[in-house]
Amino acid sequence: MNWLSETEKGLDELAVEASSIGNAPEKIKQRLAKHREFQRALSGKQATYDLTMRMGKALKEKAPKTDEPHLKQMMAELKEKWNTVCSKSVDRQRKLEEALLYCGQFKDALEALLEWLKKTEKELSEDGPVHGDLDTVTALIDQHKAFEQDFFNRTSQLESVKETANELIKKANPEDAALLKSQLNEIDSLWNRTSKLSERKSNRLKDALKDAEELHRSVHMLLEWLSDAEMKLRFAATLPEDDQETRNQLSEHEKFMRELAEKEYEKDTTINLAQRILQKAHPDAVSVIKHWITIIQSRWDEVSTWAKQREQKLRDHLRSLQDLDSLLEELLAWLQRLENQLLVLEAEPLPDNISEVEKLIEEHKEFMETTSQRQHDIDTVCKAKQAPLVADRKQIIGKRTAK
């Protein structure tokens, strides 16, 4: 901003000085040569300007929301200042070239216009890449709009050159007249080609803008969905102790998995679009597009992995609860059989013979040992089934206390 402000101030001062030059061809030529050096310096700042704008955008995306308006304003001021300096630079060059014509330096004015047209035609003919992310394409469109304005403003310069040339042709000898006609034809031809090339670039930029807007929209919608999905998975409910609640959570998660499968098509479409743009992207956009492809794929893989792990946990948990219910039923049936067996034995009279009593004692010890072997299963079932009861009881007590 400091450099641009000083540069703009210098251009304004030169514009005031230009009015005092008068018809001094040599001074105008010197000023024009010096101004071309300045334009090269300005072009050299283009990369720094683009980098600063990209840094500002990256910072804005990572900064707290409270900082966003200030960062936006800084970027807007920088962009406006840059465009103003570029516009004033182009305007000064055109006025200096026109001044050559007005002070009778037709040859120099003609050569300056030819040089500008040849340079412009060459740049437009190169068909450099114009695709990329939305910021890059928008910047390229702004640059091309500035060129189109300059091209339009040079119409009066072209008409003045042609008018002066036609007047000189009437007075010139046949040889000079033929040369002037040839130069006029060259200018007309260059002008028309440049105009068509400019229009073609405008159409290419329109196509690039359409792709960039589609990619921008798709990327941000997908990243927003992934953020929501991450929050759902990160703060998913703990595994319930109840069989039915586990089924409910599994059913809900299966809906999410179906949504994930549907979103995979959007993810693949977005990445394919990004890769197509990357193949013909402007150098300034390459790193941005690659970053988007990487971040989308990595976050997708992370969400997909979490979702599959959650599903497996719920299924394993449901299976363990089902196994627990089966074990409970089997234990109840077993205990019923034991109870029936004890009732039958209890009804039988005890023998009076010591050896028979000792035999019954041994049999009962075996019975006790066999029963004690199932103690672990009983403890497991009781512990698992008591936990929900305790939780429910605490909840009831809590409600009563609140009342």
C-alpha cells in the first residue's frame, strides 16, 4: 500500500507536469521511455500483489469472525489502489503517445501504436490458461476488463493516426504514400485481430468463471456437510445398555450411512471437476485446486472411517446384548431345573444309614461345585442388568428432588 500510494502520487505529479511540456517532441519521447521502464516495474509487482491477496484470503478464512470485516476492508482497499495505479499508468502511456501525434511526431506515434498492438496481439495469441479457483479467475477477468477499457480508449488514438496518415498520403510522393498505406493496413489488420482475440479471451474467461463458480459452490457445500457429519460422529451418544435403544441408534446410524453413500457421488463429481480444472489451470490457481482436492479426500476418508467404526461398535454392542439376553434365559432355565431338583430331593426322607448319608453329602458337594462354576455367568448378567436399573432409579430420584 505504501509503494502504491507513492507511485500514484508520482503519476499524479507527472500528469500535472505533462501539461507544461507543450510541443517538445524530445521531452515527450524521454517521458515515454521513462514511463515504459515504470510499467515494467509495475508488472514486476504483479506477483507480489497476487501473493498478498492470496495471503489475505487464507488469513480471512482462518481468522476469528470478528476480524473478517477488517481483513475484507484491507483487501478491498489494496485491490482498489492497485487497479487505480494500473489505470493511471495505462492512461499516462496513451496520453504520451497521443502527445507525439499532436506535436507533429506522426512517425513516432505510429510506431508506438504499432508496437503496442503487436505486443498485445502476441500476449492474447498465447492462449495461456485462464481456469482455476474463483479468486484467480475473478482476478484474471478484472485484468482483462482493464485491458478492454484501455483498448476502447485507444480508439480515438487510432482514428487520429489514420486521419493524419490519410492527410499525409495526399501530400506524399508515391513511394512514401505506398509505405503509409502499408502501415495503415498493418494497423487495421492488427487492430481487428486484437479485437477478435480479446473477444475470444472474454469467452474463455466466461467458461472459466462458470467452472470456477460451480467448483466453489460444490466444494463449500461438501465441506459444510462434512463438518456437520464430523460433529455428529464426534458427539454421538454413548453405547446404551438397553437392547431397544441400541437398535434405535443403529437404525439412525444406518440412515446416516445411506446419506454418506449418496454424498460420495457428489464428492467424486467435485474432485473430478477439480482435476479437470487443474489440467488447464492458471499457475496461480494450481496450489489452491490441489489443496481442495487433498482436503476433501482426506476429510471424506476420515468421516467415512469414523462412520464405519461407529456402525461396527453398535453392531458388536447389540450382539453382546443379545448374547447376554440368551445367557440370561439359559441361566433362568438352568436355575429352574436346579430348584425343581432340590425340591424333589427335599421331599425325600433322609436315610438312617451313615454311609448313605455320607454318600448324599458327597453328591450335594458335587452339586454345589457344579453350581458355583456358573457364578461368573450369574455375576455378569446381574451386573449388566442392574446398571440400567440404577440409572433409572437415579433419574427418578432426580426428578422427585427437582419437584
